[in-house]
Amino acid sequence: MSLSDPSSHGPIRSFGRIKSRALKPRQAALFDTLLPAVALPDLEDGPLDPAALMPGARQVWLEIGFGGGEHLAGQAARHPDTLMIGCEPFLNGVGSALRHIEEGGLKNVRIHADDARAVLAALPDASVDHVLILFPDPWPKARHAKRRLIQTDVAAELARILKEGGRLRFVTDWKAYADWALARFLETPGLHWTAGAADDWRVAPDDHIRTRYEDKRLGDTAPVFLLFERRAAAAA
């Protein structure tokens, strides 16, 4: 599958609902007051320059599918000198994230309330230090696997935007998706799986922040943590 499905007018959607219920009044207000200040620039205007979004940032992190924003906001609070770019098409999740940003007084978060693949396409080569993809929509039925975010071309884009030594963290609680993602990451030049023992994918990294979704245990397995490092293809 390519980012642009030739049988349609755009990429195959890798996510489900965009909205599930009416936004709470406070969250709805934040779409008007806060979102314009933290939203990424219009990606149709040209390539995205992370340095211009937060001059002097020590690192650039990208979280794809931030859900309710607890993890995004938590990491932003821990790393105030790091630019945190978050992508989430689910509007209720965006509203929740905006609330966390406001309550935390966070100045280092930028939001893209839409498909993350547009952000990947707009980012320059070797411009991101850390990519986090936590519990993406699993599309567990085999006939829907083409809708999963992690496809061969997306894995290649992730490798492209990562700096040398940059990290990629993929977490899922569905066995089939863990196997699917691992296979595609392993075949991607430049991505090196860092696991040396079973606990490396069974035990959460020290800096992991649990979310309400993770606590619901909706998948068919305990969370699987796949960690990769960007290395020159010749050294992978």
C-alpha cells in the first residue's frame, strides 16, 4: 500500500471514529482559544520546519495518535526544552489534550488534529529525535490489515525523518499487530531493533507514562513494547 491509495481520492484511513460524543463546553472553547496558538502551520504551505516551531529546542519528539493526550502532556512537562509534536484525528482526544496543555501551562506542544501521515510527508529528513506510536487502532480482522498505520511505506517514512541515533517506540496490546509491525520495521533499512531479551519488549521503558486506554486492557495480550534505533543502513 502507498500513502495514496490509487482507488480513492486520498490515503486509506488508518483510524476509526473522528468524534464519538459532543465536546464538553470547556474543551469546545479551547478549540477556538488555544488550538490556533498550538496548531501546526498549514502543511499545504510547504515543508515543516521544527526549528521554526520552537527555536532552541533541545530535541524534537513526535507522538502519533496521542489519544486523550495524557502521555503527550506528561512527556512535555518532563521535557520542557523539547518540542513535542502530537497528531490525533479524534476530536474528543484533541479536546482532552488541549485541556491538559492549558492546565499544565505547556509551551512546548504543537498539535495536528488530523492524519499523521501528512506530517510525516512534510517533515525534513533526519529532523526528529524520538517517535512514539502508542496503542494505534489495531484493525484486528485480517481483511482490515491494510488500514493499519504501520505499512511498509510508513515505516520507511519514519526511518527517513529520524536522526541518526533517534528512537522509535511502538506499543500495542494486540498480538497480530505486534507481529505485523515488527515484520515491517525489521525489513526497513536503517531501523535497528534494540531488544536483547524478552523483557525488552515485555517490560515498559522507564520513562513510559501509562494512560487510561492502557489501563482498560482492551487488547488480547499484555502491552508489547517494540523499540528501535535509527542507524546508518550499512551498520544496521
